Amino acid sequence: MAGVDRNNPKRAASSESKYSLMEFMREFPDDATCLDFLWRTRFAPDGEHARCPKCETERTFKRYDNTIRRQVWNCTACGYCLYPTGGTIYHKSSTSLHLWFYAIYLMSSTRGGVSAKALERELGVTYKTAWRMMNLIRTHVMAQDEEPLTGDVEMDETYVGGKPRKREIATERRKGLGPKQAGQAAARRKKTTVYGAVERGGRIRAEVVPDNTGGIAPRVHRFVLPAASIFTDEWVGYNKPGQAFNSHHRVNHAQAVYVDGDVHTNTIEGFWSLLKRGIGGTYHAVSAKYLQTYLNEYAWRYNHRDDDLGMFRAMLFRSAFPR
């Protein structure tokens, strides 16, 4: 049996992880290392020379000792200040950068997400601080890009929220609806509508919409290029938008048909399952106000699942630049 260096553990070749906890601790052991990473990533790759906006040329920058521990580098020629954390999610935060980086590591290394209460216990901060950190990471670091989808694209809408109460269903029944229709109407009134589109084998985009009547059509054209071939269910809301694309294939779920050759919406349905199981199992409930940020989180993980750089590295580089 080969010897093991217990003081320098290594990630196993068979591990699915692309960045382990021990690698994180070795690369970012303290707050100063994290700050130096932001400085080098954003302004000075060599750690010393950066472009001075005041001198309008490349100058030498140094960080001088100060009693208030300002996170700033000064131009040696004119004294201009550059702040590595300025305008980023770390701006004006009194929380250690080391804790910020560890929070990003935790959010990138879990498949189903991590709750603010769990982050509170891991970091030793208040719940309010943990929730604020996660909200900023979801909103700005994990924000979905605007690049449209192409190729074979599946589209679908879903509803996220709690189950309707009996009295809410009874209210719909009094409008003359049948039991099934009343249940569906009550659920849609209580839940938040989400529209999503996914490339087969590629990226996904998901967004909260006001309703499933006028809110989806504009996003269909904004999310997907006209040259794409789209796959949807039989819902009539896709009739008119579908005419703008190269081809429009449909599968009739109402008749219990879910796959017809290569015509199906199983890819987007799989993402909805990941989203809902994750929200139900980790967060238990999500308000409509912040649902979009949770969509960002799950879409980020889905879109970067095969990223050679690793989710943590990708998120870290993105966090180094202004919001």
C-alpha cells in the first residue's frame, strides 16, 4: 500500500469534486490572501503594476499600513487610490473576505443548495448577515447571462409555491368550476409562474413571469434565437410565438403522451424537478419576491455543471468585478 502524506491530503482521482475543501484552505488561508486575489484579478496581475485612472498610464501601486486597515492600494506617482472590493458584493462589508470566499465555496460545492441557517452555523455570523451574503451572491454572482439559446430548445412553464387550502378551492368552486378546474385555478392564484427554456445538452434560462398569458410570449423571443428548433407541450400559449422559429414540435401531455421519437420536454421537466426538490428539501419555502434569485442559483449550477474551471473558480472570478 502506497504511503499517504497526512499533512498534505490530495483529492482522489475518482472524486467528482473539482475543488476540495483542503485545496480551498491551502489557496485561501486568510483574509489577506483573499484580498490579494481580488487585487491581482481586478487590477494588477503581477501584484504591483496597474493602470492609474488619474495618470492615465500604468503605474506602480503599493499598499501602505494604516490604522483603520483600509483595503486600498495607492499610486506611487500621484497617490490615487484603487479599492479591490469597491463596487463588488464585498463593498462596505465588515465581514471577513475569508468568510465570503468560504460562503461562495459552500454554495458552489453543494448540489441541492445550502440554507442561510446552515451558512450561519458554518461561518459563525448572524442569520441576517448569512442571508444578506447569500442574496448578494445569488443576485449578482449567479445572475443569468443574456446570451440567447439556439439549437434544439425545450420550453415549458411551471408553478412554484404552496398547495392551495380547501377554502381557496371552495372559493373557485363557487365560480362554477368543477373540482379539478377549481383546484388548478386555486393553485395558479397561490403559486408563482416560472418560464424556462433549455438547450438539449447546453444552457438553461429561467425567469419569473407575471402570469402565463401575456408574460411568456415576450420571453420566448428574447430567450431563443429564431434559427432554433423548439419543443413544447400542447399549451395554446405557444401557438403564436412558435411560428417565429425554424420548427416547432409538440408533445401532447393531455393525452398522456410524453415522448414521441425525439419530441419531448423531459430536459426542462428534469430541471423543474431539481428546482422544486431543492427548494422543498433545503429551503422549505421561497417567497415570490426572492424566487428569481433562487432560479439564478439553480440555473448557474446547471449551466456550469461541466465547467473545467469549476463552479467555485468561475464564481470567484465573477465576484471580483463590479455588480
